[in-house]
Amino acid sequence: MNDLPRKDLSTPRLVMILSFTISLVSAVILFRLASGAGDAPLEMDAMYLILICALLLGVLAFYVSLSTLARRLGRRPMVWVGLVFVTSPFGAFVAFPWMLSIVSKAQKEAATRPE
């Protein structure tokens, strides 16, 4: 459980950070566009579609990376993903910093542990 090398956690951690950021930015842009646009031209419809796809792919990547990190840290992935999904949209804002703190703590322990 705690005998993981640092590189085993860094890739899913990076994916989780990027997917959370992409999802958040695309959701904010979508909200701003939707609140300010009445009759949007056809080009805006394409922009909405691209942003919605980015949002959905970001959320999917976030769930996958969250479950990967939970599994690699010896926690239950279904509990983490299930709680985030049930409490969405606010669950991700709690799980994201919480999981990052758990990962950084595990990486610090792995770095200080003699081989």
C-alpha cells in the first residue's frame, strides 16, 4: 500500500489536476456564454458543442484519475467516485484538495523512506 514509488502517483495526479482545471474553465465559460447570449449565431453553437465536450471529457478523466489514485493509495475507489458523483457539483471541490493532500503526503513518505 505505502511501498509505491513516487512516479506511480504523479501521472494520475497530473491528470486529475488538468481534468479538474479543464472542467472548471469550460463550465465557467459555458455559463458566461449562456447567460449573455440570446440568439447565438451558428458559430456559437459550435463553440458550445466544443465546450460541452471538453467539460464531459474533463469530468470523465477526473473520475478515472480519482479512482486510480484511490486504488493506488489503498482506498476504495467506488467510495471516492460515488461520493463525488452523488454530491456533485460540490463534491469535486471537496475531493480534489483532499485527494491532493493525501497524494502529497504519500509522496513525501515515499521520498523519506530508505530503500
